[in-house]
Amino acid sequence: MIRLYDTMTREKREFVPADPERITMYVCGPTVYGRAHIGNARPAVVFDTLARLIRHEFGASSLIYARNITDVEDKILASAEKEGVDPSVITERYERFYVEDMGALGVQPPDLAPHATQEIAEMIAMIERLIELGNAYEAEGHVLFSVPSDPDYGSLSKRDREAMVAGARVEVAPYKRDPADFVLWKPSAEGVVGWDSPWGRGRPGWHIECSAMIRAHLGETIDIHGGGIDLIFPHHENEIAQSRCAHGGLPLARFWVHNGFVDMGSEKMSKSLGNIVTVEDLLKKESRPEIFRFALLSAHYRQPLSWTDSLVAQSKATLNGLYRKIGDVESGEPDELVLDALRDDLNTPLAIARLAKVNDPGTLKASAGLLGLLSDTESSWFGRTLSVGLAAEVDVAVKLEAKVIRGETYIRQKIVERTQAKKNRDFATADRIRDELKAEGIQLLDRADGTTDWERL
Ligand SMILES: [Zn+2]
């Protein structure tokens, strides 16, 4: 039994999916106009771990996990204008980087990665429905959601009306009937990306994108909706209002799951403070991105996580210890205590503490695998094809050779070959094997009685 903390009800509840053979999970994905920082990586890793747990508990094909790509947004348009290129140049570039960076952190591609620009018809249909029902109105080429038309608005964030109006960071817009109303559709000026609609040429607001894509790919009510805690208001509140009103009051999600912030020790990580740590920066310094995954999972997902050098160093030391323990073994069955920790609202710090007490190498390997750790990752994300739903498939077989992480089996094989070469007094071959491994970040530890151990540099 999995228990999850639901932000809507503010309690930990047993997770009972509507259909255990078709569990649906949607996580708000990236707006692709810049490199992902470690705070952006946290939800990707957290929900990847939750997906692994659900698949373990309910079966490998039980889950449909969708994570969208926001590829139309004003920040994208601003970047494209600055570089003097088409917006698609920006979005394709940064989507590719995102997939690479998350892949390096052991994040498996979601089952569906719908792109906003390919789902405009769905969004227009939903906006038309909201206008028909009296929940939205057209004004000066814009379509706005009427917040006063939804008496349940605010149920997720539990904010009162004044706090919502203040928090919505509303621009003074004469066409709004109520200051809390938010944009579903806005006009596009000449030369700006746009689509024909019943309200003229324009583009969608951000919130409608998720509501329309969830409906199109997963249904009116899904099992789990996830994202960072900063999305609770206004983004998720607005998604809920749009979907619930369009679907006759049906709830959008049965569980709302939110992860906490990543901060930089004493200060919050933010672009304005200039202390953003991108995944790219981290990968330049460390050939083993698994360490960063471990570090991200070392705190409970709902707690804030302080990203410090000592956290990274500690994660590396713990991982090395675990690697020494597993040796060259086949994966067995996961440890029940590790599983129980994960089943209890994805308690990864407790699961990691319990990993340290698992002595059987096969059990340890299987248990760590639930966290996406200690697995032979060399083939798991290299050259995968990502399904993008309705559209054609995007080939993400990017040049990742430099980042290939050799698995335990490969390294053990090389140690055997090198020992044999030494026995044959073929020291040139023995040295070559050592140097090749070193170039891949693997240090063999020679002892008087031979090489039995190694560590990742
Ligand atoms: Zn969303």
C-alpha cells in the first residue's frame, strides 16, 4: 500500500487509483528557453522515483506518466527575438538539453511528452466550452477566465480572495472584469507566433495548456497531478478551475503532490541572486551524475533541500560505499523495509538509511534500483526515443558518448582481462585497460594481492 500526502486535503492518504491497470500521472514540465538548474531537476527526479515505485507495486505497464513541454510562452519569444531566430530554434535546442540533462540524472523519459504548440485545437475547444458555460469571456481579443464564476476557486491554495488578487501579480488591464481573472487566450501582434481562433489570431495562456493536454491524453480526472510547490498558486489553482468548470464539477486530480524548493544553503536559489547551479555546470565538474540524483533524494521530497558542496561530497562517499558492497551481482528482490519507506509518502531519506543496512548484494542492487541508483545505466537512456503523443517521434539519440556511465558488469570484466594480461606479463595491455577505465572516470585500486576494488573518480 502506497500512502501519499495530498496537498488538496492536507493529509497523507492511501493511494487507491481509479483503475489500477491504467494509473494516470501528469507533472508540469519545463518551459524550454534555458538550461535546467538543480531546482528544476528535483521534480523530474522525484516523480521519476514515484513512477518507479508505482510500476513496482502495480505492474510495469500500469502507469501512464505524462510530462508536458511548454514551447510557447513570452520568455521563449523574448529569447528568440534576442537571438534573431525562430522560436522553434530556441525550444528545440533547450528541449534537447533538458532531455539530456535529466537522462544523465537517471530520469527515464515519461510515457507522453505533449507539446503545447501541437495541442492548440484542444485548448481552443476547451476555451469555447468555458465561454459557453459562462466561466470565461472575450474582451479586446483576449479571453479571460472569470474567477467569480467559480465558487470553489482557491480550494488548493486555501487563499482568501484578497491574497489571491495580490498573489496573482495581475497587471492593470482594463479589459478584465475582475482583478483575479486570468488569461486563457491573448492576441498575437504581427510577426509574433500565433494561431487562428474564434477570437482572432493569438496564442494560449500557460494554464489552459495543462488542462487541455490532461483532458486529451489522460482524461477528465487523473490519479496524480504533480509539480513544484511554487506551482500551487496560481498555476494549479487555475488548472483546477478551468478543468472542473469545463467538466461539470469533476475534480481534475485525486492526489496533488508537490515537491519543495532547492536552496543554496542560507539563500534561495534564484536568477536575480545569480546563484543558479545548472545541471550542465554540475556535469562539467563530476563524471558521475548519479551522485546528484542521490543528493536530490537524500531529503524528503516535501522538505526544502539545501544544495551544498558537503551534500555532494557526502552523497559521493555513501554511493561509493554501496558500490563496493554490491560487487558483480544480478539484481534480486528489493528489501521490504526499503520498500516500506518508499511506500510511506516516498520517504527516500529513510529508504537510503535502510539501504546501508542491507547486506545481500542482490537485494541491495534491487532496492537501490527503486531509487534509480546503482543500476547499469550505460544503456538505459542512451539513444532512447521519446514519444511525444500525437505528433511524430522526436529522436533524442544525442551525442552522449562522453557521458556514458560504465556499469559494474563491464568494469568487473575489464578487471578480469587486466589480471589475465598481467599474468601473461603483457604489461602494455594491462596499462592500457587501466588508462582507458581512468579516462571514463573509473579508478582501479591495485593491491599486493591483485585488483579487486575500484571507485568512480
Ligand atoms: Zn501545469
